[in-house]
Amino acid sequence: MEKKLPLALALAQKHGAGEPAWARPWRWAKTAFFLVAMLASLLLVCAPPLLVVLLDLALPPMLLSAHLHAGADLPHRSFLPAVLDQARAFEFRSSLVDLPAVSAARALLILCAYTVCGGGGGAYLWVVAASAAASVSYVLAKAAAVLPRGATPQGKGAAGPEPMLLLSLSLAAAHIAVAYRTSCRERRRLLVYRIDVEAVRLKGGHQTPKGLKQCSV
């Protein structure tokens, strides 16, 4: 038995030394993909508002980066210097750097409301509706100013502003839909809790709980 153990270790080392160079990075990539997919599914099931907030924080800067690097004048520049240059020379009719800023402000405000309101409730829904309406109004004003001119300051090779405008509007609608669903789920949870409490209080009696009357109505 003791002679078989070193032989097995030697075979394992020999097999590991002969594996391709891309095998280990491929395993790392599969592990990272599995972790990201598991985290996304967990957020989608347990906390959809947090998933939409993360998308609102991540997708607009990524799209802006692709928009900047698609221009003929910025093929080899990094993202941060290009954004700083646009911020210094900001013009409402041509610059697009304000769209990720609006999305980030909306996402952070909704995240604060979600945290303060305990993951739902009427106040959270009102904050989401107000922030989404304000951001949609700004994006529509931006579209009215940018689209007639078709201004793309990054050069002729750059993509138009339509994808960023549509993404911001879509994320605002996603915030409202998820907030409404979360608020309804919280309302149902509170109603069930109220029915349970009143059922315990009236245990042994013949009265109908008030929460049950409200449900029947």
C-alpha cells in the first residue's frame, strides 16, 4: 500500500506537467463564469432591485467607452482621459458623458431608498417613480437636442447616441417595474403577517380577523 501511494503521486505530477498551457486559464474562466452566473441568479431571485442597480451602474459606462473608442480621433486613448476631456468641454447638444452620470445618480438614489425603506414599501416605490421620471425627462430632452443634429464629437466612425438613450430609458422602465413588483410583494407579506397576528389574538373566538375581511372584500 505504501509503494502504490508514491506511484500514484508520480503519475499525477506527470499528468499535470503534460496538460496544455490553456487548461488552467480555461478552468479559471469557467469558475469565474459560474460565480458570476450564480450571483446574478441569486440577485434575480432574492433582490431584483439590486440587480437593476448594478446594471444601471455598469452598462452605461461600458457603452460610453465603446462609443468613445469607436471614434476616429480616439482609437488608442484610455477611457478616463477621454471622459475627462468631454467633461471639461461639455456641451449639452453634443456630449454624451452626462448620460452615465444621470444613470449613476438614479441608481445610487434608488439604492439608498431601497436600503432605508427596508427593501420595499410605498416610500420606496415613490422614490423610484420620481427618480425614473426625472431621468426620463432629462434623457428625452437630451434626445431632442442631440438627434436632430446627429452630432457625434468622436468622429465619423463613432456610433450614434441612440443606443445610450435607449439603454437609459430601458433601465428607467426596469427600475419602475421591479420596484412595483417588490412593493406588491412587500404589501402581500405585511397583509399575511397581519392576518396571522390577528388570528393568534382571536384564537378560540368566533370573530373574523380584520385582515381577512379586507382580503375577502
